[in-house]
Amino acid sequence: DRMSYLGQQVTEMIPELKTKQAETNALPLISIYDSPLSMREWYRYFMSEVKSGEEMLVWSTVTGWQSLDSEFYDDFVQFKTSNRITTKVIAPETQEAENAIQKYASTYQQFKLIKDWWQTPAEKWVWRDHVCILTIKENATNMIVIESAAYAAIERFDFERIWETL
């Protein structure tokens, strides 16, 4: 009879607990990749999931990932181009960025340069509900991916406002 009583209490508590439960999609999923080699996992995931015509927004230092893992990066850019993935890149107004434009600009990869840039080895990419924050500096190279529709919407909003002003 005690089990029946406990079962009844649990049943009565369920509606109250549900009101306090966060929606699963409201909780961000955070993944950390601690090296360039492990970062490839996310890029492979992207290549397996992305659909033609999707968009990626990038804050790029142009000296980061491209120089660190250039062969893989070149393959990644080629994949995006051949699959018609539109990429908008905000990069610092530097000679390296000019060189990257010559090498990577296409119908699907557009660049805009900014004079007053963040001047750190950090980059950021937004795709779907993923916000990827990269720090690229020798032993401190890592990537944090935050999967959150709400956070990605804020980042997309900020990116588009800056893109429009450049």
C-alpha cells in the first residue's frame, strides 16, 4: 500500500515538475574541440549535414585556420563552393585578406573587409543553430561550438547589421 501511496504522490507531482522543466531546445549544447585535428570532426559533420543553398557567416582573421590546416581548409572551401553553400566572410583589411579574396572569393564566398577589427587570434562561424568560436594560436588552438537557436539568432542578427554597413 505504501508503494501505491508513493506512486500517487509522484503522479501528482508530474504536472508541477513539467512546468519547471526547461524545453530541451532551449538548453544550448556545447562541444569543445581542443586541437586542429579534433576540429576536423566538426567540419566533417558540417559537410555531412549541410544542404545546398544554406548559408554560413564567418568572422575570419584569414591567418588562422587557412594557415594552420591549409590542405583540409582548401578542401572544405571547395566542398562549400561545389555544394553552393553561401559564405559571407568579414575579415580585417590586411594583405592576407586581399590574398584570401584572390584565392577563395567566388559566387558563393563573398568577402567584406573591416578596418577596425578585433585584432585577436579568434574567429567565429555561424551556421544553422551552431555558433563556432575558434582560437587559433599554436598550442592554444581550440574550437567551442554552441548549438542554440536563440544564440545563433543573436549572432546572425549582429553579423548582418555589420555586413550591411561595410
